Amino acid sequence: MIRRAVILCGGKGTRLRPYTVALPKPLIPIGDYPILEVIIRQLARQNFHHVTLAVNHQAELIRAFFGDGKKWNLKIDYSMEEKPLGTMGALRLIPDLPENFLVLNGDILTNLNFGNLLNYHKNHKALFTISGFQRKEFIDYGVLHVCHKGFLRKFREKPCQHYLVSMGIYGVNKKILRYIPKKPFGFDHLMYRLLQKKDQVHVKTFIGYWMDIGRPEDFEQATRDFMKLGLEHFS
């Protein structure tokens, strides 16, 4: 069975400036490779056969670099957004989606096995599966807990909070399209709608390496990690 992935590459990368002034975010280099090439190499190694790049901002540069995908032994085609449609709205423009497929952001560095996630999604006959990651956030301040009268009740110095966050990688069943309108529509909009409809959304927690390179400090950390660990760690 052909494994299909849709990579979302349409954003302007405004949070990553100045790195994205001249290049679209998916072409920003992590070590010797653009981050999107790292992802495509991973997909090819994990037996994905067809990748669709959902593009908008500086689409011509992305198309010129990746072409038809023969260099990586898979098929690459493109879905062009005339205007930004958000993370989920872009799916409505792709006419030939299979019953189950992978959707992922084009700006993530991870050693998640994408094929295993898609298999989990299929085996559980899920409508939508989120790959989740336990993230630590350090707060650089003393945190005050105050009662309604304004008196201090608890104090924590520079605490660490733990959150289960979305990795920007999803297993998707084609039936999800009935919830997505033909207008800008994000992942958050879809989650609110599915919760309202009481449709079950699967969450599969991943223990490994993951970094969203949307912010300069995260991009710089991802670059250091990639240079230290090497491409083979992410293949």
C-alpha cells in the first residue's frame, strides 16, 4: 500500500526572522540540509512513496529545490494555496488523498518514526491521531499564588512546568474533510470542532527528540543538536 504524506509549507515564518527574510522557512538549513529535506529524507527511508507539499509563500523556491522528488526516490507534487488557508484548510485543495495519510509541519526536527505513527493510526481505525510530546517550560521568575483577598498563599521560585504538546504531526483519515470548510481553518479550529462533536481524537505520546524551529532560539538549538547527532540520528 502506498504511504502518503502532506507537508505544510505555506507559512511566512515571521517568528523566525531574520532567518526567513530571504528564504522560506522550510529551506532554512539545519547543518548541511534544509529542514524540509531532512524530513523528506526521513519519509523516503521509512517507505513513504508520495509526498504533497502544500505551498504558498515563496512557493517557486521550494518547487525549484525539490522538483518531482526523484532525487529522493519518491514522488513529490504540490498543492498551491492562492491565499493562506491554515494548517487544516490546505487539505481541502488536494483532490486525491487516500483513506489514511500523514500530515506534518515542514519546520520540525524529530527522530519520530513517521511510518509507525501512520500504522498506529490505521490499526486503531482512528479519525485523527496527534503525536504528542512532553515538553518542559522553565519559568524564569518567582511565581506567586494569591488568594482572593490579595494575600500570598504559595510561592515557587523559577518552577518547571510539564505539558503534553502537539508535535505538528498527525495521522488523518479522509473523513475528517467533512469538518473542514473551504476557508482558512487551523488545527485549533479542528480540535474545537471535534471536541464539540464528541469525536474521539487519539493521542500517541512520543519519547525521543523533537524540536519545533519556529523561534530563533529553537532553530539555533536544533542546529546545534543536528550538528552533534548527525543526519543518521534523524533517519
